Amino acid sequence: MTKTTAPAAGVREFTARSVGGGLALLLGLLGAVAGAALIALGVTAGGDVMHASLIPPGVLLIIVAVVSMSGLNTVAPGEARVVQLFGRYRGTIRTDGLRWVNPLTSREKISTRVRNHETAVLKVNDAYGNPIELAAVVVWRVEDTARATFEVEDFTEFVETQTEAAVRHIAIEYPYDAHEEGGLSLRGNAEEITEKLALELHARVEAAGVHIIESRFTHLAYAPEIASAMLQRQQAGAVVAARKQIVEGAVGMVELALTRLAEEDIVDLDPERKAAMVSNLMVVLCGDRAAQPVVNAGTLYQ
């Protein structure tokens, strides 16, 4: 199987500089209240020039307080904030709670919770060219928020597309049923194929900073147009395997019968009688119908 390699990522996640938002919120509220008090004092002072000069500082204080409080962020568990300053990546906030960062930055919310994606039923040709239907489910989560944000356009759509591509690639690499002894097949080696699917997916989505937790096939079958023919082939194989086991058991029973007869000296059988006995026992033991007893009134030679 050809190994899929992802392009090297140019951005890596690191922790953004942030502080607890409780103190920042308190200072912002105090600044807004102080600004409002200055404005009120300047307005109620009448025409006093000294008191009127308090209005601009009050307005400025309120503006500074509002701008400062715009740096507050509420980060819930299972979420992160990707921080940018004038187009530059400045880190990621993963600490949950109320956090404060530079108010001039932009913060993009991104979920780091576990997600799952189930593909639609895909119709592809296996390694032998037989049309088959298969579907898979992938459990994943964002591991590197920087790469998920900046390396791909839409990491969710990227994961869905790459999952479908990986499932198709695995399907054409292996047959549904292996004709050769010891060969890998989609139906007969589910665990091995699942591991290869996980490796394939990891290589494909690594550029998006996504971690594949689990991947597994949820649907695997021959396409309807050949399902009946393949079912007959499977049934024939099962019949042959059953007949082989029956014959092996019958040979052992015949051998045991002849050995016990010889050891107990019950009857002396010449080669021709042995051949007849073996033939009769094999017919009885290997036949798919109940044997009908026949009473021999004469001898073997008459």
C-alpha cells in the first residue's frame, strides 16, 4: 500500500498570554463607573468651567474601560480561542473560565471536543475488481488549533473529504475475500484493515492538526448486482470445507474400525473384503442421506 504523506505544517500551537478575567472585569467596571461620575459631576456643575473640564476625561475613561473589557473571553471546557493580532497568530487560550487578553486581538472560537463522522455508503471496486459497498465511522478531535485554523480552509470539511478518500483507497488495495491462503481481505481481516485505515487517516489529516481516536467500518458488502453470485461462491466454499472435514473424519473412523477388528481378532479380512468394507463405511459416513441396510443372503463372492 502506498503511504500517504502530509505536507509539513508551518504553524504550531502555543499558549497565548492571558490573565484571569475577574480582576480585569472589576477594573473595567470601576473605570466605567468613575467615568460616568466625572461626566455627571461636570454636567450638574452648571456653567463652571473647572467642572465642565471633567467631562472629556470622564468620556475617555469610559471608552478605555469599554475597550479594555472587550478583551474578556469566556472559555468553556472543550473549547479554545485562537488569538490573532493584526493577522499574526499570537497563541491559543485553552484555560477554561474568564480570561483577558489584549483587546486589540481577534479571538476565534474552536471546539476541541471529540467528534465523529460517518461516511455515506460508498460503492467502489476491490482489489479483484469486484464492486463492493462500504462505509466507515471516524472518531476525531482537534489537537492543534493553529494548524486547524491556518493550514486548511475548513478543517471539518477537510476531515470528511480525507476520510472518504482513505476509505476508497483502502477498499481498492484489498479484496473483499482473499482467494490466496494467508492473504489479507476486508471481510476476513477486519482488525488489520482497521489499523491500516487508521494509519492512512492519520497521515492524511495530520496537516489539519486533527487526531484520529478511532476508525472502523460500519458497512461492508458486495454490490447488489453481484451479491447473489458471490453468495453462491461462499456457499460452495462452505460446502467444500464441510465435505473435507467429513471425509477426514470418515477416514479416521474407518482406520480405527479396521485397527480394532484386527486387534480383537474378530474377523480375518483379506484385501478384497477390506476394500469392500472401506467402500461401504465411506458411503455410510460421507453420504448426505441415511443409509439403507441391505441383507446379504449369500457371500461376498456370490
